[in-house]
Amino acid sequence: TAESEGENVKMGRIMTYAEEFDMMVRKVAPYTDMITLDFSHPEVELSRIIADRSVMIPLLQNLKHAAAEAAPIHPPKLLIKIPLGLTPMEVPLVCESLITGGVDGVIVAGPLSLSMHKVRLSKNHTAGMISGMPVKPYIVDLISKVRQFTKGNLPIIACGGVFSGIDAYEVIAAGASLIELGTVLRFDGPNAVTKINRELATILRRKGIDTVAKAVGIDFY
């Protein structure tokens, strides 16, 4: 494939992103409660256009309309997974697009590009992608920024770096109201959920917080 959507379209290889997303949404909307558009993978075109409001706002509005047309009785929620590589200038632009576009939630997720962020795991390792535990500080930071610019009006889902109760508390306190688990389940299996819940409950009791909902965004204020 070519390096951009425009080049591929000219060569007759693919539809535009808008056409592709519209087709996908219409096909699956009647059979699901939730649709996620993944813009999170770094260094690909989708992760770059997400900060372009002239593209994103009409795209998201059209997809909400497509979902409502395809499933008028119970239209699915539309979630957007955003990349960790957003610059400080891009974050408010993306948040404006999400709010104006009418999405129902945002997923803050890895992976993280080492070259983009100049992260060094070792003396000789400066390129590639990382996920799991090392991305948590970046996820916490971006969750806090998204909450700031959306004023708490958009549900945030944390995806990445949560391996313990304290990890869960940190992303919740930054503003996440849901947590998506992945890597920890591959290492520890489904028992990881029980362990994290128990540790989180202990932390909340120690802090005098009686529900998880009351902890959401507590560090923001």
C-alpha cells in the first residue's frame, strides 16, 4: 500500500477513511452496543489526522448519524481510542473534535513509540514500541489532560499499564471511569481482576473514599 489514504485512493486500492468507517459502522451497528475506532497506533496516518478538526468533526458526526440510521432503536455507543503521542498543542484540538463530534467516550491507550518520545529502556534500545507497565505514566498524564479539556463531560477509559490496585487508583484519580485490561491478563490470567479489585478497595478505604465513582478525577481537582 502507499503511504497515505490519498495515494491509495488514486491507485484504486482502498476507499477513503470516511467511506470505510461508514461501511463498518452500518454493518455492525445492529449487532453491538459499542463501536471503537482505533487511532492509537503511533506513527501511522490515522494517529496523525486525529488532530485535524476539519477531518475529525464531520467524520465523527457522520458516523454517529450512520449508527443511528443502522440501529434506530438502540444505536451503539461510539468510542475513540486516541494515541499517547499527542503533543500538548494537539490534545485540546482532539478533545474539541470528540466533544463536537458527539462521541460517547474516549479510550486513552498505548502502545508508545520509543523513538517519538525518546524513551530509553536500556543503553542500546531507543527504537520500537512498548506497551504494558512502562506506558502507565504517559496514560495517567494524557487522561488528566483529556479530563481538563473536556471538563469531565466525556467518559474516559484507561487502557494500558494497570497491573495492580495502585495502578488502577492512579488512572481513576486522574479521571478514568473505566479500565481496560490486556497485558496483565496474559501474564496473570483472570485472577488478576480479583487481585486488582481487592487492592483498589483497600486503597479507597484507607483514603476514606466509599465508592470508585467518588475517586474519579479526584487528583484533578
